[in-house]
Amino acid sequence: MSRAGFWFLAVGGAAALTHMLVFAAVEHAIWPELANALGFAVAFCVSFAGHRLLSFQDAGTSVRQSLGRFAVTALLGFGSNELVFVGLLRGLHWPSLLALFVAMLVAAAQTYLLSRYWAFRR
């Protein structure tokens, strides 16, 4: 595994854990869809900082350019996440944490490709 691949997985894991912890902390008080959005917002900060400093430290883009591109990338990933999450939660009646976990896996693959080949293009 490449160094960038290792850091992508480590940072992604930290961001995913952050997302799930925030979700679990607030899901009892608000709609699950909003808890998912809040978890995403907090995890976005962890993800951008980690990917910029570790996964894609040799990025050929400025921090500002990477942040803008990564925001678009992350929002597209969150859109996929939310669609899968709602489908599993409301449509198939899966438990919320399991639905969130699967939705995050789908979004992670999409986010990696967009991050690697666009947001932090080398």
C-alpha cells in the first residue's frame, strides 16, 4: 500500500469515527437525517485537515483551491451518503447505525476518487 493510501484510510477512519460518534450523540434528540448532516459537518473538518496534511501532502493545489474542491467533493459524497442512508433507514427499515455505516462506505469510495484525481490533484 502506498503512503498516501495508508494515510487516506487512517484519516478517513478518523473522520468516519467522528461522524458516527456525533451521530450517535445526537440522534436521540433530532431526526436521523439531521444527525447525519451534523456528523458530516464535524467530520468534514477532520477529513480536510488530515487529507491535506497527510494523505495528499504533495498536492499541486493551494490550500484555498483544495478546500473549495474538497468541499464540493465532500458535499457530493454527503449527497450519496444521505440518499443511501435514507433508503436503508426509511425504505428498508435498517437500524440507524448500520444504515449510516453502509452509507459512509459508499460515500468513501466516491470521495477518494474525487479527492485523488481532482481536489488534491498531483
